[in-house]
Amino acid sequence: MLEIILRNVTVNFSNKVVLDSISTYFKSKEAVLVVGPNGSGKSTLLKVLAGIIEYSGEIIVPENYLEVSDLTGYVFQNPETQIIGSTVWEDVIFGLENIGLSKDEMEERANYVLELLELSHLKDFDPYYLSGGQKQRLAIASMLALEPEFLLLDEVTAMLDKNGKKEVLLAVEKLKTLGKGILVATHELNVFAPVCDRCIFIEDGRIIFEGDVHDGIKLYKESAKNQYLSEKLQFEGRNLDGSVEIQ
């Protein structure tokens, strides 16, 4: 089993702390639900793990890996920002050409991921004409062809309809059974909760909770409700205890 360990990982943007001394771990064969309000640091955490942004602190990776990005593959919210091939097949092959594989190995990997994500029958299609769920599965397939041990899914169902969300969820279930580590940053709590093993709740760049998925979701919903009530009462000139603010 592979493990990524974070120790006091901090990210600053324009003198603002976006991630504040994050210490946690991620294991292969495990799906982790990362929740929190907008701007809490969920996407930043995934981008740190993808090697996209700089950080301070320490990330420990298994032997034989130099960087955390050697282990991870990042999938964007909007699949169209990640799809560049004129056909489904070309899109999967493109990333493989950039890492210098032989033609036979590229074709073997491409056929495998397209079969795994049930896209083989669409390999000659223009991705433009795919459904939202098919596009997101293609984005996952193209990343999976690079053989990352951990997949980082950033709000990947936010733009999908009910059927598209179901397609992506089934793909995540398959990848988990193959031993991949899955990190899902999302507001779609009910979609991913059934397949996740652990929950991390981030607020203001800090881990507020880490543990049972249902306990984490409950805490997050309570926090969101309290925040909403606080903002509503503040707008009305009152405090949470019902007292009136004197201007």
C-alpha cells in the first residue's frame, strides 16, 4: 500500500494564508471526501498534491518516487479544459506521446482505460459531441492512462446532470477496486459519500474534522447552516442570540 504524508503544509497567496499547517495522509485503495465552503482550501490542497502550486512544509512520498506529482493525476471540474484531441482515441494517446512510450505500449494503455471506463465504442468520436458524463470519463481515462497511483478529482460532477454524475461515480468505484487512491473535493456530498472511506472537512485553510464520512458531512452541514443564519441575522441587524445590534 502506498501512502502520501503531509506535515504542516502551508500555502500563501498575496499574503493570505490559503492552507494553514495541514497535516494528514492519503493511502492507496482509499477514497477520501474533501469538503468545505467555497474558498476553504479544498482545491488548493488537491493542486498541492498535483504539484501545480508551491507550498511550505513537508510532503513525504514512498521510496522510488521523487515528487508527489509522480504519484498523482489531477482532473478538473470542467472536462473541456482538459480534452484536446480531435477524437476520443487521440485525446488519450496525446498524454502518452509526451512521456516517450512505444507505439505498442501507448495503444495497450489507451485500449485498457477506454475499456475500463466504457468508452471503447466511442474512440473515433469527436469529444465535442459526447455527453457531459462521457467527457468527464474521458478526462479521467486520459489521466488514468498515465498510471497515477492517486486520482485528484476537483468538483468533477459540478457541471453534470443526474446521469452524468452516476457515470462518474461508477468510474470512481471501479478505480477504487483497482487499488487507486481517490481524493474528491466536492459539494456533491450525497453523490460520493457511499464510496468514500474517510472525510476531511476544511474551513479557512485548516482541517476542522477528519474521520467518519457521515460524521464529517453532518458537521459540515451544521457549520454551513450556522454560517447562513449568522449572515442572515447580520443583514437584519441582529445577533445569533436574538439581540439587536446598536449602530
